[in-house]
Amino acid sequence: MLHSNKAQWIPDDPETTAVNKKTKIVQLNDYQPKNQRTNFLYRMSKNSLTSKDYVTIASSFVLMIVSATFLFIFQNEINLWHELRLNTWWGKPMYGLALTLLLIKISFLVYMAYLYHKYKAVTSVSDEELPLCTVIVPAYNEGYLVYETLLSLADSKYPIAKLQIISIDDGSKDDTWNWMLKAKQQLGGRLTIMQQPKNMGKRQALYYGFQNGKGEVFVTVDSDSIVDENTLRNLVSPFVTNKKCGAVGGNVRVLNKDKGLIPKMLNVSFTFSFEFIRSAQSVLGCVLCTPGALAAYRKDAVLNCLDDWMNQTFMGQKSTIGEDRALTNMILKQGMHVVFQKNARVFTNIPVSYSNLYKMFVRWERSNVRENIMMSKFAFTNFRKEATFGPRVLLSMQWIKLIMAFPLLMMLLFFIVSHPILFLCTSFTGILIFSTIQMIFYAKNYNVAEGFLAYVYSIFYMFSLFWITPYAIITAGKSSWLTRELPSQ
């Protein structure tokens, strides 16, 4: 049941946007001009490692090198142990399964590398060609960050007459609404803000924006994200050059990477995930998920599936998570292309603590389970005129990951209990080999020092987040957001 008749809209007259003086609000002279904001984004791309981070990296390398050395020294003993295992009733099937999965993974990586080298971001079209664009910013308990987000959008090199910015306060319990009022006071008629009567979820907030947006293209931006001045025009340009383009995903980087080791590691991981994986998917016209932090959608494509998206259910319950992946799926189902724009950058806040990080990953994995099921309903039909082999390969790899989650977990636990030292050595050596791909990718495109965090993150994931996918599978029916809480002050 929608409650749009109860939502509070603020008119475009800036004189009506008086701010509640009882709440701590930024003064107008705290506004950062465009050149200062651009310099801030430039600094975000620089090396952020501290002395403690270097110690962590060095320690990780010691573990990996010692493990590889151990495997080399005791190679004969390990081969003997391996032969003994093969002679058991379960040895050959397990070895065959492991070898098959390794070959599939390597083949898929080669395939993605081939696609990656074919990828090229669309360059920005002219001001005259740019479409009327509505940017929708849902906000919940973001405080000051929503103010920075809205001002960064207003600083964009996008024709003012073609840019509509809408921000929706999703019943925040902090001072988010007051920061939105302050942004309105600063930007006047360029910004429209709305306050939902209570917390109704991100999907509901986006729905209001889709209903009231006037643009030919809808852009969604998370309220804790900062865009650079060329992001919007780069993001929407594929809609002009490709009439079959239904959605575009932006390039997500970490805004708060100087706040701890976890954000720094995630920044390296995100770079590979977006600039390699999504670049390859983009060549197929089948990016599997347009990120909530920054995405653009053709208006007609959204309206074609808006009711289905808004009323989506899973296991009899209304879906309140995975709105970005769900909308991507529904646009792909229409036979339209979903692409990635490497040159459309957004810097977003990510969890600093382990507890918030695993909650975010659980939510993402639950969404993957749900939307893999949905995509399977159309991916193996003639859902579009172009080749469907690539999208089917991408989906199949998603399913292999989910199907093998429990068998691999059981094998992992068995290995840990029966041969703990061998498990540690093979794990660290494997990380040294496979994480080198991510490390080289980041070092080549950004800086070498932070690239070494690829190894640290792999170790971190192996020993503290390995349980995420199995847990998400057995709890896929849960729809709690998990991380929607007041930010720490």
C-alpha cells in the first residue's frame, strides 16, 4: 500500500525552506566550491596506506612465501599423501571435482579477459545531445553526507535546464531532513525534496522518484556518495549512442578508504569487480547488477516494469532488498542492453567494522540467490535478438558458485580438521597465485602500494567471510536490511 498522499514535498521556492534552528546545521560558508571538491576526489585516488598497513601487507607476504616454501620442500611427502587419498573411495571423485572447478574458473577468467580487452567506455556526447535527466537520491539516517551528495550532483558539468534533482528522506531518525533542507536552501529550484511519513524502505523512496521524475533518463545515487563533475554526462551518454541501452552502471570507488583497513581493501576489490568484471560483462550488453551507488535507467524501460518491481515478492514476502539487481534483471528481460561506464565515477561510503561489512555482504548474497532464480526464468529463452550465449555463461557461473557453496564448505572443514598445516599452506599459496591478477590490475591502473592489499583481502575473506554464501542461501527468504542504522558520530 503506497502512501504518497501523506508525503511531505517542499516547494521550489527557497524562501519556504527554513531550517530547524534547534538542529546542528552546516553554515553556508562550509559549502565546498567545485574546484575544492574536485581536488578532494583527486586525493582519494592517492596512496592511503599507513605504517600499520605496510606491516599487515608484509606479514601476509611472509605467510604466503613460507607456505609456498613448505610445499616445495615437502613436495615428495605431499605427493605421497595425495596418492594415498586417490586410492580411497572418495579421493578420485573429490580430486575430479576440484580439477573440473579449477579448469572452469580458469577458462571463465580467460573469457572475461578477452571481453575486457574489447571494452571501451562511451565518450560523453555534446550538451545538445544530452537527455533530460532526473537524479533520484533516497536517504535514510545519512546526516551531513546527503548534503555533500546533493551539492556534488549540482556541481556536475550537465546543462542546468536538463537536470532535475529529487531527494527523498525515507523517514530518517537523525538530522538528515535538516541537511536536505539546507541543500535546498543552497540550491533553490534546482533541488526538489520530499519527506516520507515513516521509514518505508529504499524501494519505496525510489518509486516516488520514478513517479515524479520528468527526465528521459532516471539516475539513482546513494545518499552517502560523491560524484565527480563529469560523472552524470558520462553515465547517460550510452543512452544516446545505443538506442537498445536500457540501463547503465557506474564505476564505484570507496570514499572513506582512509578510515581503516577494511575500506582500503574493499577499494582494491571494487576496482577489480567494476573495472574488470563489469567491463567484460558490458561487452555482452549484460551487466548483471547496476549498483545502487550510481546507476542510470531509460525511463520507458523503468515504467514498463515499475509495478512488477514495486510489488516483487520472494517466498510470499514483499522484497525489500536487492532493488538494484531486481531492476537490472527486469530491464534485461525486456531484451535491452545493460552496460558499464568506467568513466562515470562515484565515491561511496562502505562499512568500516567487520559486523557491518558481513551484514552488507549477506544482504548482497541473498539478493544474488533471489535474482539468479529470476534471471533463470528468461535467460535460457530468446529474450533478445542479440546473442544469448554470453549472458547464459555469466548466469551459469553464478549458479556454480551457489551450488558448490555447501560442498566446498564441507571439503574445507574436512581439510582443516584432518590436515590443518597442509590446508594453511595450500590456501596461502593459492592466494599468492590467484590474487596476483587483482594486484597487477590495480597496480597498473592506480598505484602499486595499495595493489598489494589484494592479497590481504583474499586472506581476510578466506578466514572471516567464507561462510557468507552458504548462510545467505539458507536465509534467502529474509528481507531485513541489516545495516540501516544511525551512523556513528
